[in-house]
Amino acid sequence: MSLETHVGTVRFDTPLLLASGFITETPDFFLRSRKNGCSGMVTRSLKTAVPPERQRIPAPRYVVPDPNTMLNCEWGNEHPWTRWRDEWAKTVRATGAPLIVSISGRDIESCVEIMTALAEDGADAFEVNVSCSHSGALHGNLNVDRDHLERLMHGIRPATRLPIWVKLSYSTQIVEMALLAERLGADAIVTTNTIGPGLLLDPNTGRPLLGIKGGAGGVSGRAIFPIALRCVYEISQAVQIPVVG
């Protein structure tokens, strides 16, 4: 039985795709997982200008209170985006696997610059991330900002002929946001990111366990699977474009 999977025009050998996060900050983990059936990868969400406080991930970056739940503050870039432009994109594509370049959707000019630099032979598609739960808590929640999504798509859709995947996280407006992204020219919807943000405290000190400012981070693990599955299901019923879970 063939496991070949298509997301629009992008073809994958199997449905297994490494999602954006710490393990895709560099190509190293993908190159190892490629041998075990991983058919492609999505880079860490890139941006052209990274503030100094986000060039190192806060520590501790993970809290795992039980086998079903994890809290994380994977928020930052330890390497400049130009490493993907100059080196790493070629490394991934030399394996024959598709490369999806994830871009932070907060800065539209940054999105356009990275798309222009990587569209020629560095990417098979772009994921535009407006879904980060802890970034939203600190700097405004783009995940439910219809006006920003409209400005974003008007800015980036003319910048590339490659597929654009819009990444959304759980909210009561997720279907409406997906429909808007489709209407504005998105080629696929990606869902879901971690959800929240959530907070865990040290019972002995009353202080947050995560190292990020404010202590709140994205919740993931088996605990959110039913919510994530509902997001995939409901969006799939509403849009005509592919949905990546």
C-alpha cells in the first residue's frame, strides 16, 4: 500500500512530516528521522530580526508534569534565518524531501524578504505562523486577528507563486479564520499549534516553572489531542483546500 501523500502540489512519500519547533531549528534531527520514514520537514518559524532576548531560548524551556502533558516556551531563534538561505535548505532538499519554510506572520515585511530569498530553489512551500499561544499572550493574539490576517495575505500572496500554508491554533474563531485564509489565497491550513497559554507553578515557591517572562507557555501532548483533532475535523468540513494536522 502506498503512503504517498499530497498537500496541494507538494508531494510527500509518507504522511509523516516534522512540524516546526526546536527539532527543526537546524536540519540535523530531520536527517536522522529521514531514515525512519519522515518525508519532509517544516523549519522553525523564521524572522529577519530577532530581539536579543529571543536569541536564546528561556530555561527551563519544558515542563512535563505527567506523561500526557507538556508545557513549553519554544519562542526564539538561536540561529539566523540566513543559515537556511545559504546552507540548510540545500541540505534538506538534497535528500529529495520537500522543505516547508515556516515564517513568523507578525512582521509582513520580514515574511516577504524571506519568501523572496528562498522561493527560487530553497523551499517547496511556506508556512505562515499566526498561531503561537505564548507569543500571542505577550504581544497580541494574531490567531484571532482577522484584520492582521487580511493585511498579511495581501502582503505576501503577491510575493510568491509557491504554496502558502496558514498555521492556526485552537480558538472559537478557528473555522472563520481558516475560511478567511482560504478566501485570501492560502493553499492549505495547518492546525494546531500548542494551545493556551497555560501556567504551571512550583508548589514550594509559588513561582512559574517555565523560564519565559510571565511563566506561561504552550500546552501540548496527549492532553490536547481531542482538541487538535476537532480543529482538523471542523476545518476540513469547511474549506476546500488541504488541512495539515
